[in-house]
Amino acid sequence: MHEFTSEVEDLAKEVLSYSLHRLKTDPPLDGPRTAEDLYSEVGNTITAKGLGGHEALELFKSVLAKACISTDHPRNLAFIPSAPSEYANLFDLVVGASALYGGSWQEGSGAVFAENQALRWLSDLAGLPEAAGGVFVQGGTIGNLSALVVARAKARERWPQTNRWAIACSQEAHSSISSAAQVMDVDVLSIAPDENGKLRGIDVAREIDNFHESQNAHVFAVVATAGTTNLGTIDDLVSVGNAAKDRDLWFHVDGAYGLAALCAPSQRPKFAGIELADSFIVDPHKWLFAPFDACALLYREPAFAKSVHTQHASYLETLQEDASWNPSDYAIHLTRRTRGLPFWFSLAAHGTDAYAEAIEKTIVVAQAAAERVRNHPRLTLVGDPELSVVAFTRPGWEAADYQKWSDQLLHDQIGFIPPSSDHGQPILRFAIVNPWTKVSDIETLLATL
């Protein structure tokens, strides 16, 4: 029995009150402070006797929380932010309070069942077969790495004499692909996209064939991107997928940001070819209104993924005695929280139509933002947005000018828009994934330029 003392109960009420206040009010933008600055105010928070729950919570509320930028602020359009629904945030409290373990069916069958239904919805949207399945992992980096480890295992079965491997991907692929290659000690065949930033099958086929002729290595996977982080570009999934299939190579799609738009009817045709994928990822904490951290990793043939990732030890063999679905068997992990449950709860509570409507709303705002940039006297649109990333420049500005503007914007608590770059030139970009971001927010930001 837990010792739920009156002191703990009082603290629980404070925590719930703070959480409710955070959910009910407009999120603050806030911003970072230096470690020296924070230490000068709070000192060493880890002490022999402890601060006490009330004091530690007050310190967090009044100082530490304010030194964090709120990712759900409607004018935080940096990187790919997050906009968890109220239902998802509330259920995250339930997950934390319930001490749920999500690594095995034996210990968390109810939670795993619910997570798998959310994964089934994503798999169905992509047109994968009924046998497809997967797991929620920490983020896109772990998802991509886990899928590519399975891809290499499949290649080792096909070409057992090969001792050096490579991943083929676009030069615009996410940095996690290079990171995965480094972890796996494999090479990267980096292929130039076309003039629109898209990876094309004809280029993939040519470069892979030339690579196999000239290098002492074999490509084992082709990675396409369904919505690049920087510009939201979707590779030509049909032609790239066919180029991979023609060479008996694994086809993986990194859709960490963009594949969320599969649930929006107006956007679905842009992802033709996703049904060819052997694996794909999409992060609900980006554009599917879930809290950090949740990446959905799906496999066409999860049974093979299980054979690759299942860990073996005497104390684990009991988990493999039947055909139970153990999430720990499908990625580079063993211990895991039930990170997919807040997404499942929000999806189950709101319904899939509400998700489609929310995605469509952000697309409308992105199109409106592009139009306002196009008509702005001092700005130039980089290109029409394919999804919900709007990129633009201010001709005449250098990189330092962009940074100065960004710093001032955050200082004035107007928004958070750090600069990026495209083809070596500085740019600004709006990543619009928050359904609470309004056209008026875009106008407020553009007025400062």
C-alpha cells in the first residue's frame, strides 16, 4: 500500500492545480537563461535534507519552467514544434501516475492493446497489409535506427558474402540517417535531389547501380523522406520505392513530420507510394497532437523485425512462451514507458475526423501565410509550401541580421522563429503544426519584418 500521507495529498493538489492552470491558460513563450544565471538564483537544488515537495514545485513554477520555451505557443513556429491536445496532456498525467510498463504484453497488455490500435490506424492510412505492426519509440532518430537495423539484417540474408554496407538517401535526408549510419558503421550514398528538392527514382537507380560497380560495399536500404524538416518536401515515393523494389532493397520512409498529413483527405494523394514501404516512421508529438515523446515505427513484416530485435536472457524467456506482442521486440530498446497511450487516448476520445480537421486547418493557415509573404514588400517566398512549412527570405539581409531579428522576437515575447538555411543561404521558416496558430499570429510576426 502506498503511503499517501496528508503532505503528499496536499502536494498532489498543488501539482494538479498547476497542471490545470497550464492547460486552461494561453501558454507563455518564455525563454532560455544561462546556467550561471539560473544557479545564481536557485543554487544547488540537490541537498542532503531535500527542499520539500512544495518548495521544489514552487522553484520549478517560478524559475525553471520560465527558462523553457513553450513548444505549444501558437507563435512558436521553430524546428517542428508540438501542440498536444488537452486530452493527450491529461492522459499523460494518468500514464505517469499509473506506473505502467510498456515493454511486454504480460505486464501491460491493456496499454499495448490500445497502442496497437493507434498504430493500426496509421498503418491503414498508409495502405500497409493487415499483418503490419510496430511500436512507439522515443523519437524519429530511434525509429529510423531501429528500422535500418532490421533492413541490414534482411540484406545479410540475401547477400551473406557482403561485409560492407551502405544506406542510400537524399542529400536532404534528416540528420538522423547519418547518425544511424555512424552507429551502425555503414556508409551513406548521398544522392542529389532534383531542382525541387525531391529524391527521384531515376536518380536513385542510377546512383545505386554506379555505387555497386565502383565501391566495395552494397546498399541495403533506400530512405525517402515524406516531409523534410526544413522545407516540408515530399520525395517521389512511387519512383523511389519502385527503384528500391527493383533491386530487392529495403524501402524505408522517414515521415517523422509529414506523414501525419495522411489523415487529411486533401493531402493524402501527395503520399502515393507510401504503401510500398517496408517500414516508416511518423512522430505523433509533431503534427498529431501528442506530448513528447512518441514516434510510431511501423513494419510491413513485423515478424522479421521481431526476430532481429528480440533480446534474449534467462529472465526474459518467459515473455516469449506464446505469441504475445511485446513492444520491446520491435526496436532498439527493452524498458519503455507506454508513450503511445496519450496519443491513443486523444485519438479515441476525439475521433479520427477531428484529427483530419485539425491537420486541414494548419494547411489553410500555411497557405495563408505563404500568400502574405508573397505580398510582403520586403520578403521573398522560397517556394510554395508542399505541406505546412513556409520558408522565405528578406533580400539584403545577412545571416547576422536574421539572428538579430530572431533574438529580438523572442526577447519581446512575440514568437520563436530561429533562422535556418537553404543551399547555403539564410532563410526564415514557419513550421505550422499547431491548430491554435491563427492567420493573425502570422500577420503579427510578419509585421516585425
